[in-house]
Amino acid sequence: MNEKEITNELPSVSIIILTYNGKRHLKECFESIEQLNDGSVEYIKKNFPSIKILHLSKNYGYAGGNNRGSKIANGEYIVFLNQDIIVNSNWLFELINSMQENTDIKICGSKNLQKDKNKVLTFGGYLTIVGGGTGENIVDATQKIQKDTRLIGYAAGSSLVVEKKAFEYLSGFDETYFMYDEECDFCWRAWLYGYKVAVLPSAIVWRNADNDSKKREKFLFHIIKNQLMSVLKNFELHNLIYALLISFFYNSFQIVKYLLLRRPHSIADIIKAHLFVIRNLPEILKKRKIIQKNRKISDKELYEMGLILPLSESIKKEISLSKREYHGI
């Protein structure tokens, strides 16, 4: 297929790049988009002669900022791209082409590599019983590139393509999350509504690797509250009670860990997260009612498809993450 044919068949795509104090990243990000060789640039220039800039009055976080960006997006597909992302030359075409060939896939993610090292950072991964997601490296960066999509519990929010109609039907990202695990909740909700979520390993992006352990501790309040909200909204009732008990014991373990590490601020964040959920429980339960009403697939089916990790594997993954983040500190 030649460039002209590709260009003519491309649907309209809106790329949303949410930036907050990110000037140092934007040059590389936009330059990589300009170098796309699949006809996308010409298509964008023809149909979108200027970049739209939406100034927000405050920091709404990943969820709120991207939701507001989606309101002015005209494309059939919306790409949510982090400001520190550098895209591969055929990244956009491969993602859109894959979704058009597999019309039941409404959300598709990319392979995230660490800049300068070609180390796999994430694809997304499995959903866990405590309401979060655990990153899973499906293939190594040096392995043969996989051209086929693979169904996955959630796709990484750093480079995410969503069919706009599906995004609107799902009511976008839950803005109560602000940051962290919002893509886990969004993809989980998509599965419940009957949509499919996938990752395309051949669609490659690069990003800077931050110190995740320090970031996670800094935003522990958001991580804990968001995971609790995901559990409350998305599990069926019999699994909800079970998951809440597991979450209680897991977060108790977290408190003991931070006591031993002498980090009272982290303990305070865990307590604040639980208080936030209790205060906002009526609103969370309203959202749960809507989600469960629209449910098209059972928890059992999601477990059988390997999209949600069983209890033993969830615990192993969470403990492994905890040890890795704070080893030697």
C-alpha cells in the first residue's frame, strides 16, 4: 500500500498532549510527531491546519485535563499522549490500522521503551484484586517485533488510542482519580461495557524513566484512594466484599511497612485515602450502579480470560513491587 492510499484511508485522529510544567519535553515530542512517514502529517496539515491549545485555569490532573481536551477533539479516534513521549515513525498508522482491522477493539496501547536504553518500561498489564494494575512486559525490547494485537487488562495511559464514540459512551476518565491508575479504571470499565482493550507491541514509543518508587510514595494518597474506588465500582457484589477484605489486609501491611521505615507521612496518606473514600461513598456508589447496569461480561469471564490476576498472583505482584521500590532504603 503506497503513501497516498494510506493517507486516503486514514480516519481523522486527534492527538491530545497534556502538559504541566513540561516545556523541556515538548520539543522532542512534537518533532517526533512531525517525522511520521505514513502520510499522517500531510493528513493532519490538510484537515487540522493549526494545533489547538486549550488553556486550563488549574491542574485537573491526567483524568480531568484529558477529558477537557477530548471535548474539542474532532477525530474519530483520540490519542492520549504524555508530554515526555517520543513516537516511532510508523506508530500512529500501525495503531489505527490495527483497530480498523479489529473493530471490537476500542482501546489500544503502545510498547513503551526507556529512552536511550531500549528497555521495556510498560505495555500495560493485568488488573489486580486490590483495584490497581500490574505492569507486564509481554516481549523484550530486543525480541522480534509482534505485529498482532494482544488483549490486555489495561493499556498504559502514556500512549493510548481510543475510539471517540467509545470514550464518550464510557463517560471518559473518572476525574475523582486525578492521577494514577485512571487508565486501569477506564480500561476495566471498557471491558465491563463489552469493549476490548489491547496492546500492539509493534507500535513503539520512547519515554524518560522517572524514579517510580519516589513518585509512588509522593502520590500514595491518590494510588490508595483510586484503587479502593476501582474495587467499589467495578467488581460484582460477591467479589467486591472479598476484594475489600484483601485491600484492608494489604493496606494494613503497607502501614506496618511504613512504621518500620519510619515514614509517618505515608501512613497519614493511607489513612487520608480511606477517609476520602468514606466521605465520597454516596457518589462512588452512584457510579457503581451505572457501571453494573451496563455490565456485559462477568468477573468470572474476565478471570478466565486472564485479564484480572487471581488472588495469589495479585499478592505476589504487589509484594514484589513493594520490595523492589523500597529495597535498600
